[in-house]
Amino acid sequence: MTSKSARRGFGARVILLVAVILALVSMARAHVPHDETQGFGAGDAAILSYVRGQLYRSTDFGQTWDKAARGLTCPVPDIPDPRIHQKYAVPVAAISASDGTQYAFFGCYNQLYASTDNAATFSLLGTFPDGPAQRIHVSRNFSSDGTLFLEVENGGLLVSRDFARTWQPLAFDAPVVSVLLEGRTLTVAEQSGRVSVWDDLGATLRGASSANDLLGQINALVPRAESDGTGLLAATSTGLWHLGPNGRQKRLFDKPDIVSAAALARTGGEVLLALHASDGVYRSSDGGTSWALRAQGLETNVQAQHYDFNDFSALSPMADGSVLVAAFTGVFRSTDGGQHWQKSAVTYADILGLQIVPGQGDDYRILAGTYGSGIIVSEDGGESWPYFNDMLNGPRSTAFSATRTEDGTTHLLSGTFGSLNRSRYPAPWTVSRFDDFPRLQGAYLAPTPLSFAFHEDRAAAGETYAFIGMYPHSILATTTGTGAMTTVLETGRPVRSLAISDSFEADGILLAAEDGKILRSGDGGQTWSEVFAAPIGSIKLAIAAPLQDTSVVFAGSDKGLFVSADQGRTWREMDMPAQSKKVLSLGVAPDFAQTGEIFVQTRGEPLWIGQVAPTATIWAQASFPAPGDEIYSLIERERQDLIVFSPRFSDDGVMYGASRLTVMKSIDRGRTWAATAPRDIRYEAEYARTDWFLVPVRPGGDDWKAGPAPGPQSSGRVLFSNVAGATLSIDFAGTGIRLIGLTGPELGAAEIFLDGQRAALIDNFSAEFESQKTLFETRDLQPGQHILTVVVKTEPKDRAGNFFVLDAFDVVR
């Protein structure tokens, strides 16, 4: 049993770290990303959700999701401010046509894409004027009549009756705010409150009426079958209204800002659901006479208000009887008529970059930085991937890099929101503060590969120079030994990439890529000149590799692949067979001087292998990534290059590439690929509970606290409670889950429930504190969505503390 002073020490450590965390949260909040659902479309076979610049699809009514991007070359600018990006909201739609064809549609600015293979691949259907589009409406007879309607940004409504080849505007007196296409009947609500009904897919105006002034602005229309015809449910700024077929109007629910509604036929009556922008789902089981909020399982996030987004944006009934809600925090599904909700499995723990650190002889380490799971390290060629997050200040890596000095030390740098972290592996991470740069307080690393320049005269001291691209637009120089930072360049735009000469000690050559241009320094960063201006519209440049002895450098952009043969002084565009010119990842073979090989992955296409010759480049395609997968990260603007090579590549042909959440390996110079050992997804518990990291953990009330615990933790911070009956629920999708936490003399017991059924009673008592212990694990669940709930116990009473401490949890895919 521990002493009272020891127990007070545990509590004091908690209070101290909570204060530190709150300080970091206040610094980082302004730059924390959000995961809003920008578009949402539901059909009988495929459901589409557009989240943070990436299109997702589900073919199992929203239970699980994967990426759907084959053939898409969306021209929407990568705008960091989501309030600006909102005007480029990308509409999606999915329908089951009358002939059985399953269509999926994706509108991107002024381009419209279509898919007939459940959104696995897309092709350009056509372009349209007056973009960007806001919503898509498709005829159920699209296969034969080719009719589509587009609501566009200026409040207009366009119609095409020839499969998006040509478009005509429909004339209205005021901007269109809502459209309902049911069979061949088109109902249109204008901003003025006027509602018009058209027959024959908008060819003939049946009639129009002005809604009562109390109706407010109509946000959505839903048909409602009635004894004397077809009425409408109107979700409006003043509540939910019933518009009868004879022109009568009745307010069913006076809650303002109803954004959408659905009428669900149920045995014994009609269940009505209404979605409120900030509250969630209201439910009526008596045809609209009385209403109750049914928000159990729905999540909100403070960043929605911060960025002026609705917490909830769309409500859609599905063919299997379930209902989906699109929200700022993801997509939620109900299978009991809207009474309870579960979050669908869209994960944000993507791999952002790979690096290889040479070791002794043939040994080397592979490191992967992730957005959500911290840093993972493999020392066995990808066979296993343990996490290395001990004291890492946050699990979301914005950029990371590694190098090894001649004394054998592996130096790591990782950016998280609010700090730069460093480690001499395998020592725990420490935080580098920006005390000498007050203007950088609370800043985070830009999506720039941290680039190291090794200096021979510092080898004895074990120090290495590093050049760091820092948000918002600076390049800093530091050393791994002292931590002192010096600004070597102030740029006008964010720095996207850095490249350093292999002979930096002698020539001092640095290259830096901003949005749309490349800068060059020949004196170690003291002076800079602009050497390349990318084509208009190019947003990101990623310099592929350090300068080789051949003085050839490659750069990829949104507009193509470019090469320089004179150490970055002049540039020319290269020819590529890819349909998309948006280069997402690049690799230059270490033996490029002999083989001329480069590796390029463009958006929506497999990896291209090129052999560069003076007259032309010969291209071939590899089998990586597999169809339906992608090589690039979800958080694309914060990605690093995802192709790396073994130190003996010229002999063994081994290279690695990151594909979504999997690291792939090739042993034949990129021709064929195989997945490395499966990797579970790690979630750090303390960060899971904060309101600005969107992770599926729901602590029950204020019974859970965040703070430190004895011994090295997965990320240095834990969640804990010693309140009897305190609950903590984890929503996850996969085949299993593993809870990681602390055992020791102050630890007690907890009950574990899986999907509502009691699974185990665990006792975490031990004579000594032991960290990162497996507290509970199961790997035999059916694939799909699950809920794990922890209930804290306080028996037996003769123990001091009876804490339950959760450090992290792994989701088994």
C-alpha cells in the first residue's frame, strides 16, 4: 500500500500537467484542423461523403468507409482557411437508376464526374458554367433521359438533358434555396418564400405559390404522402412546416434553424425526424404533434463554431431503413428510427511521411509519421511497427525527420500543433520552446519535410544542423545539440519543401519550395534568389530528393513534374503519360546517376516508374497502390513524400511506400509490392478526450481527468478516474481493440462492456507501477462498428486509490 504523501504526489502531478495542457491548447487552437463533412450523398448502393478535401464512400449503409478518388482531378484550390474554402463546397450524389444502374456523382467547382462502379472509379462527365455547384439532383431515369439539375453558387438552377454536355438556366425571380426532385416532379423553393412545382422534369410549370411570411427561408423540402395528395415538409429558418397539397400551411415544430427533415414510415404510425444545425436530431412519433431531442451518440465540436460551420448539415434515410446524419465531426447512422446514433468509421490517423535512417552495416530504421497516431518505427524491415510516442507532445505529427550521426545516435524531430519535439532515439521526446521568437509562440511546423544538413566538424559533439520550415512562412536553422534557432529566410508564403545538397558542407546549396515558386541559396541560407516560378494555379511544390552528384533535382506540383539539371538554377517541365498532372509523391533512386530511375505518383493513378534519358523518359506503371487505395495522405496539404529507399537499394532493390494506413514494401525496385505486417491504429487517450481532437472517445461527465502517471507512457499523458460508476465509451470500427494503461499499487478494477454486453472484469492492481500494460484485448469481433465501455469499480475498499488509468488504445483493423 502506498503512503498518503505518494498519493498526494500523484494528484499534484495531475494538476501540474493539466495546467500545462490547457496552456498548449490555448496556443494551438487557432491552427487546429477540423474534419467537417462538406458534402453528403446517399443512394441504394453507395453513400458518398466529402471530408477535408477527400471523397469517401460506403457500400454497407454507412458502417464502414474507404476513399474513392480514382479518376478525380479536382481543380479546387487548396485554401487553408476553411471559411474561404466553404464557397468551394463539393456536392456529391448517389442514385439507383430505374434500369438498375448505380450512379455516383461528384461535382468539383465547374466539373462533374460520374461513376457506375459504386464510386470506385470516376470519369469526367462534363463541365458547366456559373460554378461552383452547391447541390446535384439526378433523374431516376438518367440512363435514358440524361437529366441533371445543379444548384450553383449564385442561387441559380441549371438543367442538362443530354448527360451534362450542355446546360440551360431555369428562370426564377429570387435565388433558389432548395430543390426537390421526386419522379418527374420538380419542386423549387426561392429565397423569397415562393414555391413552384414543375412537371416533366422542369419542362412545364404546374403552378407556384408564395409561402406565409412566417415560414422563413426554406432549407430543405421532403415529400409527404397524404390522403388528398402529396404534401411537403419544409425545413426552414423558423422551424419545421407542413405544406399541404391544397396550399395550407402549418408549423409542426417551432425550433429555428432546422436544416433538413425526413419522413420515415414505421409500423403503427409515422416517425418524423428534423435535423437542427447545432442541437442534432429531433424526433416525433405522432406525426409532428410533439417532439423530443434524440442526440445520443451524436458529437459536436467547438471548431464548428470557430470556423462558422454548422455542427449538423444533412439528414438522409437509407434503403435498408437506417438513417444517416452528416456532421462536422463525421457521419452518424441510426438503425432504430433516429433514437440512437453511432459514428461511422472514417479514420484520420493517416501516414504523412516515411524516412529511413541508416544503421550499422545493412541495418536501418524505417520511421513513419502519422496524423493521429504519432510516430511508428520499424527496425526489422517492416515486419513490426511499434509506436514511439513517449512524451511526444500530441499524436498528430505535422512534419518529422530523422538522421544518424557518426557516433551512432539517431536524432528525431517532429512537429505537433504548438511545439517542435526532439529525441535522441530511443530516449523520450522533449519539447523545444520558441522563447527567442515571441512571434512564433503557439505556431506549428508547416507541412515541410524537416531537412537535416550534416556537418563534419560537429560529428564529435553528436550535433547535426537542421533547417526547418516553420508556420507561417519562415525557415529556421538549429542544431540537435543546443536547440538554438536562427531565422535564415522570411518568405511571403508557407514553405512546402526543403532540399539540401549532399555536399552541403562544401557548396552550401539549399532549395526551398513555396506555393508556386522555388528559392535557392548557395551560401547555407544567408542569401536567397528565386529560380523558378510555377505555372499559374500550381499550389504545392514538393522537391523530391536531396541534390545528387549529377546535379539533377526533381520537383512535383499540382501542374506537373519539373526537372533541373544545374543544381536548381533553371527548370523545365517533363512529359508524363499520367492523366492527372497533380504530383502527390516523388522518389529519386539513390543510384539515379547509373539507372536514371524516378518514381512518381499522381492523384488517382498507380505509381509511375520513369527512366530518365537525355532525349526522353520511358514510363511504366507499378501495381502500387491497389485499386481503391491511395498512396497519399488524407491531410494532403500536410503530407511529406511517401516513397523511401533502403541504404543498399542499388544491391537489394528494397523500397517502401505508404498507402493510406499501410506501409508497402517492394524488393524489386518498385515493380511489385506487398503489405508489411498489419498495423493497428493507435489513439492516445488524453488527446482523445479534448474537444478539438476528433477521436471516438466519450468520457461520462467530469469524472475523468487528464494528467501524468508514473513511468513512461505512450504519449506521456493519461486519462484517469477513481469515481465509482464513472464510464468511458470508445466508438470504433474493426475486428478488435486493445486497452493500454497502468497497473500498480494505487490501481483498482473496472468492468468492460462490448456492444452492451459485459465482456470482462479487469483488476489493475500490482505491487509496483508498470506502464504501457495491456489491460484488455479482443481480436475476434465481427468486422464493423462497435462500442467499448469502461465502468470504474471501487472494490475492494482496502486499497488506496482504486484508480483506472487509460494511456492509449489500439483499434484492430
